[in-house]
Amino acid sequence: MRIVYFLLVHKNPEQVSRLVERLYSPADYFYIHKDKGKPWQGWETISQKYRGGNVVLASKYRIGRKFPGRGGRGGYPGDFELILATLDGMNWCRTFDYDYFIFLSGQCYPIKPLTMIKDELVRRNVAYMEYFKLPSTHWAGENGGLDRINYYYITIWRKNIRVPRLNKTLPYSLVPYGGSLYFCLPKRFVNYALDYMSSHPAIVRFYRWSRLASEMFFQTIIMNSPLGSDVVNDHKRYFRWERTHTSILSKRDFEELVASQKWFAKKFDIDFDKDILDLLDREVHAVS
């Protein structure tokens, strides 16, 4: 079992380095994409620490720029660049001999032993990705999510402006899907998505101007494909939501974290509570 870990990061290189250390195996690969808008100071230590060629630190796209949006949620003018960063990681490892591509943020951390996670990946050989067909009650405040694709979203002078699309139908007669941007995909799913985009360029043009496209793009491609029957509707991530955002986890959440059936959790912040990571290392990963 060889894994490509794709890490999307924007802050706290010390915490990201700790995450890589917890996941690290010489047989696995790590593509770490740092927000282009953040300074390099502090990040060089990661590339200096891992010199085996299986850890790459890139910074090509500006991601996660949040401006005021509709429905109480932030706008994401850099959201499609998040997709481009993910595709960059997928293309980087395309010729590698690997089994799974796992998407994580720099504030994620494993809450189950890696041996257990890899054993289940080997045993089932399916994709783990949250998905739901649009419109959906998951996004009830956004016309079931259809508002995300029925308008062009443009940012001018730090203001989000939406313009109605004349043609609201997805290209190639695709049915729209949504879900979390986090997933665990077998290599065959990654290659299918890359091949599909190459031969169906209109899908990229359509989603480039959608809102929060990173929560729809891969779901729509995969769930309209022959591979859709091999998707488990579970991204295997633990979040604690407070209205429209995930709250920071602390040592008070430890029992609930280890009792869950998820593999990874978000979000941790060592400036807020470092003890929770120490607890997970000691009690889950047997690291003193």
C-alpha cells in the first residue's frame, strides 16, 4: 500500500512538519502545496528534512482568499485555484506506482493508527468521498446548491458579484453533485478524472466561474462515471461544525475523536491547543 498525501497548507509550518512526520514512510509520497500568498519563511525546514525525493513543497496558486459572500458564508475567489493545485498534485504523481491519493489540509491529523487505515484501504479498494446530488438539503440556503452553478461568480475590487448564466445546464449532460473537498481516491479514480478533463475541457470552463467549485468538481466528474458504484459516501474526516465553519479541536475532544469511525480530523491548531496532538501521539500512535 503506497499513498500519495496531498497537503494543502497556508500557516504554521511547525504543525505541518509534525503532520508529515506522523504520516511519513519512505514508500509514500507527499505533495505539499503552500498558499502562494504566504511568505516562505519557516517552510524550508520541511524540504530540508526530507531529501529522499518523495516529499515536494510547491507554491503555485493563491488559495483560500475569503471575501464576504452570500448566505452567511465567505466567498472564495481563489477557490478554483484550489482545484488547480489539487490537479497539479495529481499530475505530479501520475506516473508513480501508488495506490491511493489522500487529500488533507495542514490542520488535519490522523486519529486512527496508520496500519488500521492502510489495512482497510487494501481490503476494500474503493473511493471514500462525500457526495450528494444537487439540489440537496445539505445546501438548502443556496437553492439546494444550484445557486453555486446557476451564476457566474466574479470578484471586482474585493467584492463578489454574481451574474446569472444564460445556459445553466452542465456540459456533456452531467448531473451536478456536491460534497466535501476532502477525499481518499484510488489511483484509477485520479487517472480517470485527469483523462476526463483532458478530453472534456468545457467542464473546466464551466466550474472556473462557479462558487465553491472545490466542493462539486470531483464529485460531479466521478459520480457521473462508471466508477461511481465504487464510491463509499464517507470522506472519513471528523469535523465539529459551528454554523458555517469548523471549530478548533482541543484535548476536551479527545474521547469523541478516538470513539469516532473517522480516520482523520480537522482542525487542530498548536497555537490554541498542542496537548491534543500529544494525546493522539501517545494514545493512538504509540509515540512517546
